[in-house]
Amino acid sequence: MPNALLKFAYDDPVPSVLTLVVGNKLRVKLEAIDKRQKLVAVSDIPNLLDVSSSHNSRADSWAFVVTALREGNAKLAIQVQQGAGAPLLTITPPLVSITIRKPVSLPDAASDAGMLMRLFLAEAPAPQTWRDTGVKDIEDAKQGMRMMRRVLHNRLNSGKPQDFGAPNARSLTDIVRASAHGVQFKGFDQYPKLGGGQEKVVNGVLALVNDATNLGWNAQYTAFYNAALEVATENLAPDPSPTGLFGWRTAGSGAPSREFSEFKTSGGNTFFTHATQRVQP
């Protein structure tokens, strides 16, 4: 009895359990199928999974596109619809259980959490760059985000936010928009409107989080997104510096000015204390 292995379009075998996001299109295939056999993909809940198929008679292969329509749980099976005179065919896996989740989005841009998440995703190196940017793991990335948040709070509560280009600042968003002495946070000086580069980076992260068919990076980007959400919504973490953190730059970029002294590099960014500013009691 011949056996056919269900594969992704890029040739890796399909596991028996998968997760998709609403709107995802999963492309799978079966190759070297006897010409006498006609295959059909079947979903046990068609209103959750839509399936289409195509046959390449020259290559004796079948391709299927499975579209996730709604949240829920469904099963996919590839069945032999007809094959008179052909040997029985076993397909592995015989059944694929698929969990469909809704796409993630960012918190309201008008909220502190929404602003912080956008800043974290724009400023923290994304998982695909970790090897080159020196980020150790997700905990290192998370620590860097916590230190970013601390910098913003310290600037706001310094008593002299004008020293950081934000005279009369009353909120974290005022600190992030600061530009009186030059833009402090690139692409955020007109927040909630983002600079083109920053918007592209943030949208790129969301695209990978919401593409569960990208088995190479989806899990890492989902963890990255969840880390940013956690740090943006948790209680403010203690300041790791006894005098307070007041700035950061991409690791290896050097201090913003002579008033800043390097404290620690974490999550791909180097954080700095300040010559005259101190954490308020």
C-alpha cells in the first residue's frame, strides 16, 4: 500500500496539530500520486476552514489551499475520492487538527500601553536580528523594554523635562514626542503618527505575529509581541541604577552627549545615567 506524505509548499512535512490565524492561507501538497486517483481536501467545519485544490497531471501532484475563516477548532483530511484500479493510498497524517485564533492588534494608540508597545517594537531589535544585535533571548529583550519604560518615567518625573527637550511635559507621550532640542525618539515626535520607518517596523512585527504559517518565525515574534505587551501593562519595574536611567541608544552607538554615562547594555540597546539628573525619591 503506497504512502503519501502531506507537505507544506516548501517541502517540510505537515504535523498533525497546527495553529492558524484568521485570514491565513495554508498551502500544502501531495506528490507522486497515481494518476488514477482523485484527491479532495475535507474540513469537518467548512465555515471555519475553506479548502481549494488543484492538480498537476504532469507532475502527478496535488496542491491544496486552506484558508482560516473564523476562530475555532477544525479538522482537515485529504481523502481519495476515486481511484478505480489504483492501489489503496495511505496519507500521513490522516487528519490535521487546526486551532484558529483571531489576529492580534496593538492597544489604543491614545493609551500609555499603546504608545509604549509601539515604542518597544520600533526600538527593540526584532528576533530575526538578535544574532547580529547581541540580544541573548526573550528575557534579555524584555529587560531592555523595562529599562526603556524606566527612562521615560525618569525623564517625566525629573523636575526638569525641558532638559530632555520636553518643556511642560505632563505625560509619557509628551516625553516621547520631545523635540525641543532635536527629536529624542526617532519617528515619534508626531505621535500617534509614526515615522515611515518606524511604522514599517511595527507593522512588520504584527504581520509575522499574525502569520502562523511562518513556522520559522511566528513563535519567536509572538513571544516578542507578548513581552512588549507584558512590559507595557505591568507595574513599573524598579530602576536598576541607583541614580536612575535617563537615556538609551542602539548598542555600540556611544553616549547621546557628555552628560550621559553608560550603565548597561541589554536587549540590543545601551542605557545611560545622567551627570546631573537623579531619580526622585
